[in-house]
Amino acid sequence: MRAKRKRHRAAFKAKVGFEALVGLKTVAQLAREYAVHPTQVTQWKATIRDRLPELFEAGSVGTQDQEELIAQLHQKIGQLTVDLDWLKKKSKQLGL
């Protein structure tokens, strides 16, 4: 029977990847310490290195996507409020 795959939290990946990026310990030492495969540590390190410049970009694409999502959610809240008011009105008319 195969063992279940471990799912690591983002904070754990960031911690291990950052330690690998700093270079105080080798990838093998970190892998042994945190009980993960050295390839994973290397992948997490590469992900951090590749995405680090995005932290300093002004007006990134993510903020525009978030604004669109917020607008859609506000629209949905308004629609659900109207539906709820209508249902309350109809339930009073039907005596429920």
C-alpha cells in the first residue's frame, strides 16, 4: 500500500526555501532536518528566487484581479440582498 503524499503549508515551504536561499545550510542538511526530499527543497528555493522581484513591482496584476473580484462580490451581495428581501415579502404574503 502506498503512503499518503504530504501536503505542506505555504509558510513551511517559504521557511525551508528561504533557509535554502540564504545558504547557511546545504540543501541536504535542510532536507534531513525537515524530513522532505532534497528535490523539493531545491524547487521551493527556485520558486522563491523566481518570484522575489514580484514583491517590489508597483501596481502588479494581482491588485487589478483583486479589485475585479471585489467588484463582482459586491454585485453578488447586492443581488442576494434583493432576493432575500423578495423572499421575506412573499413569505409574509403567504403567511409563512
